[in-house]
Amino acid sequence: MKKGTSAAAARFLRTAKLCRIRDVEQLLAVSALVRDLSALIHALQKERGASSIYLGSGGTRFAEDRARWQADARTLESVLRDRLDLVDEQLDRLSCGAQFYSRAAIALYALDGLPALRDQVSSLALVPQDSVKAFTDIVGHLLSVLFEAADIAADPAISRALVALFNVVQGKEFAGQERATASAGFSRGRFDGVEHGRLAHLIDAQNRAFRIFAEFADPAHAAAFRTALTDPSVAEVERMRAVALSDDARHGELSGITPEVWFDRSTRRMELLKTVEDRLTDDLRRLCEAKLAHARADLGQADAGGPDAVLPVAMMLVDAGAALSGFTGPVSTAPGQDGAGLYAPDGLPPKLMRSVLDVMQAQSQRLRDVSLELETAKAALNERKVIDRAKGLLMSTRNLSEEEAYKLIRKTAMNQNKRIVEVAEAILSMSDILRGVTAGTGGGGTAGG
């Protein structure tokens, strides 16, 4: 009986090791996908910023830069599409689940809309705010794929590396949104209260992401990040931020800062962040390769007589401390938690192991509801309907062509620094007044006695 039991234990132990190899092989495929996602996101961030200046300047600035970065993004998009086809063959669909494939499908649909978006920018059919939002939505879908891919990680060291990487990518995306938002203001020659609020929010979001990165990064990566921030361009960005956020900026006092100078310095800062991101990506791949080599070497060497021959990847958490709410602030544990009763292999401190699991689970939960994407699509459709109704109202009340009506709405949006749909909603809210004025004019009557 004892012999049979030992044989069964050895068989299960060998199966566990084979599963471990499969898991790390999938993570190696994911690391390649992360690299290609990162590259395309970076290219789209550049194109977004250039498009914002192009639109803000009425097409007089950054036309050549925009064309160059468009070409780069097209090339990298093709690389990513090929990678997704390859990853689909390499990943275990049962372990990845529907969410990864749903996110990938949504991202590919979003990328399919890029040509139309670029045509609208080229024809100056958008205001900068609408262009920034459209590009940001696409980047957001790509980031969702990145996280869903990362969420299959079943190794604590790799999970920690992925959390650090994800937050650098996320922080850099907020920096890219800041670059595009401020580019539009510097191109227009002034900032308003709405832009001040958005810039302040984006700066705060960057700081939060980078604080979380610092919690999970190993010392070498944290040191590389700190070194990157000592570059003079970072101090220049801080100075120009202060100008953009000042009260004087609302009246056009921008201390001689041009959109080209802002874009150059903020791009330099983002390139520095990209070097940290690239290092994290390369080291993630090397970590996966080392883990895979170790797992293969370990195969067949299990000691059927010992329960510690294979360490389970999932941790047994017996301490019920407060969990994190997700990527919203610095990592912490409840007072008095010392990790007692917590089993964490690979030398990972109990506090950090708990944080890794909590953060990954909380962020995953926030990204799981695909219905959010459907709501986004419905919102976009409703915006289109609102704009069309506003055009129809202007056409009927002011005897304009459809093109003239749209140009009027767009010009008003540019002048008031609002999104086109906001202007369209304002026009519709005045529909009774507009129709009344038209009727009064057409009847030749006068008001009053």
C-alpha cells in the first residue's frame, strides 16, 4: 500500500513539474508580447502628441513629424498583429481564459479604426481634445491586453516584475497624455481651467504609478529609474509645467515657451522612461528564460518521499489583513502585520507577496467587465448622433450645408476649448430658441407691442 502511494505521489509530482514548465513557457511567450505592445504604445504616444500640435496649430506645425511617427506606428502595429497570431498558438486557452482574448479582440478592432482617425486629423476635422481622447482610448485597449497577458503569471518573482513593468508603462502613458494636453495649450497660446485640472490629475496619476513601481521594482531597476530622472530635461519639464499651470497661462503669458520646445523636452523625458521600460522588459525575458531552464532541469528530480520537492506557486494566506484596492496608491499593509503564518517561496518577503497577489487580483477585477467596452462603444455612437442632430438643426435654422454646419461647430469648439460633442449638446439645448428666431424672422413679425 505504501509503495503504491509513493508511486502515485511521484506521478503527481512529475505532473506538477510539467505544469510548471508549461506555465513558464507561456510566460516567455507573454514577455515577447509585452515587448511588442510596449513598442506600439510608445509610437502611438508620439503620434498622439504630434497630432495634438498639428490640430492646435491649424495644420501648420509638426506635419512631417506626424507623418514619420505614423509610419513607425504602422510598422509596429504589423509586428504586434503577427505576435498576437503567434501567441494565440503558444498560450493555453484554458489557463488564459476569455478575458485575454476579449481584450485582444477589442484592441484589434480599435486598431482597425486608426486609418479613419488619421484621415480626420489630416483634414483638420477634429479638435485636439477629441484627437487626444481617440488615441488615448486605443492606447488604453492595448494596456488592457498587456495586463490580461500579465495576469496569467503564476510565479511570484515574475508577478512582481510584471507589476513593476505595468506601472512604468502606465505612468509613461499618463506622461504621454500630459504631453498631448499641454501641447494643445502651448499651440493655442493659452490654457484654461479645464486643462489646468486635467494636467494636475495627470501629474498626480504619474506619481502614483511610479510610487507603486518603486514598491515592486528590484534595487537595480529602482536605481535606473532614479538616475533617469536626474536628466536636465526632467527639470525643464517641471519648469514648463509650472508655467502651464499658472494663472498667467490663462491669459496667454507662457514665458516664451513654444509647443516645439515643450514637445521636445517632454518627449526626452518619455524616452528616458522608455529606457527603464525596455530594461524591465529585457530583464523579464531573461527571468523567464532562467525560470524555464531551472524548471526543465528540475523535471524528474522530485523526491517522492518529501513534501517540499515542489513548492506550490499559489501561496496559502492565513493572515486576513486588509487588501489593497488596486493600482491607486502606495503599497502598504495593515499595522501590526508581520507576515506570521504566510508561506512565500523564492525569498519573497511576506508583505510583498501579499501585495503582489492583492494588486494583481484587484486590478484584474477592475479590468474584467467587458461590458464597459460595450458602454464605450454606445457612448461613441450617441456622440455621433448628437453631432448629427446639431448639424441638422443648424442646416434647417441657418440655411447651411452639412459641411458648413460641421465647420461652424468645430470652430466654436476650438474657440471655447471644448469637445465637439459638448458644443453640439449646447446647440441642441437652444433648439427651441433657434427655431423661434427662425419662425419670427420668416413671418416678418416683431415681438411685443
